[in-house]
Amino acid sequence: MHPLDAELDIARRVARQAGAILLEVYATPFAVHDKAGGMGPVTEADERANAFIVEALRDAFPSDGVVAEESDNTSGASRFERCWFVDPMDGTQEFVNRNGEFAIHIGLAIAGKATLGVVYRPVGDTLYWGVVGQGGFVEHAKGRRALRVSDTAEPSALRLVVSRSHRSRLTDAVVRRLGITHEQACGSVGLKCGLLAEAACDLYLHVSDKSYRWDNCAPEAVLRAAGGILTDLGGTPYAYDGSELQNRRGLLACNAAAFEHVAPVVAGFAREAGILR
């Protein structure tokens, strides 16, 4: 028995049940609304899954904090040693576009560090999970296998995974500088980090400030459990202690072997672009 086995079991079960809620709505002609403050689209699926996950976690772990995307987050994580960060549907635009590349994120931070993560893709029934220091797994119809990032260190050989949305000049600059020739697009942050964790890709950049801790807590735990690294664009880890929820300095996810080659290049361009000060 590992110390977080119970948390992992519950998070996996809750993610699968929330996935069933998303698929129920996905099969209907659902309505799409714009969130206040230009925070992107939201659907009935986001809201129903959010309510379900939050209630399930609060029932199971009443002394833990819960920060969830579609909830009032002003109470924050700062009052709790353990706090769950929940994105009931990462990739709502992918849901709206009906391309299947959306996922549920359930992450547990302990003492401000991403520690346990579950990322579930309902379309295709793919479940990633991991505990930092204990390893991680991916589970789908073909069975279960251990997660381990690639050991590709040569920058020009890195396989980049990018968003399907707007392409940034900073990403183009990094690609040119490192000599990257292999790219693929994917929706959710969690699914991108899943590709890194199972060694199908090696590098991911998110250069906008329009992401939040619930987007990356679970993916970071899965990726770190697989031997990878997730930081801001300056190479500094994010804290999950409630001091801030917005990822103002973007995201850099990479295998460990290439990180020391990639991080200074990314940080240099991010400083030039004014993302890092």
C-alpha cells in the first residue's frame, strides 16, 4: 500500500463518473455560453461535471480544500495543507468542436506542490494517473502500462505538441532556434502532458497567460510521476498554495533529458516577448 492509494482510487473513480456526465451532454445538441471576463466557452457539461466532482471530493476528504474551475474560488487553497485542483473539462473548445480532445483533471497538491494527478479522456476511455515519486500509468482498452518520458536530449530531435488554437510567434521562434521539425496538435493540456508522459512527444509550450492552476495541477503530477518536468516559461515551478491561481508566466513541459537545453532558449524568448519580467 502506498500512502495515497485511497486518494488515487477515489480520484480515478470520480473522473470516470464525471466522464459519463460529459458524454451524456456530448450526445445532445448542447448550448454554448461565453464565460464572464472573456474566459472562454462553457457548457452544461462543464457545470454538471464540476458540481459532481466537487461534491464527491468534499464528501470523501472533508478536511481538504477544493479549487475548481466552475466554482467560486475566492476561498483559495491557502488555508489547506492539502488541496484538490479540479478542471471538470479541460478543452471545452474541443468539446464544442466535437473532436474528442477534452479531458477531466483531478489533481491533489500537498504543501503547495502537485503530488497526485488523474487526467481522463472520456472519448476513447483513456486514463492517465500518477503520484510524484511513485510512478504513473496509462489505462485504456488495450490494458495498462507504466508511464515514462522519453530520454531524447538532442533539441532538434524533440517532438513538439502544440495547441489547436492560436499559434504564437514565441513558439515559432523556439522551433526555429532548436531546429525542431516534428510537431503534432492536440487539445487539452492534460492530454498533451499525457503524450509526454507516455513518450509519444517530448515538449509542450503554452505561451499565453490564459491558463490556471486547475489546468496544470493534475497534468504536472502525472508528468513528474513519469520523470518529466513542468514549470513556467522561465523554468520556475508553480506553487499550488493559493497565493495565485492564474499562470501568468505560461507553461513549459519537457522530458528531463532535454530540459536544460530547452529551458534557457524558451526563457530568453519569453523575456523578449515581455512574458517574463
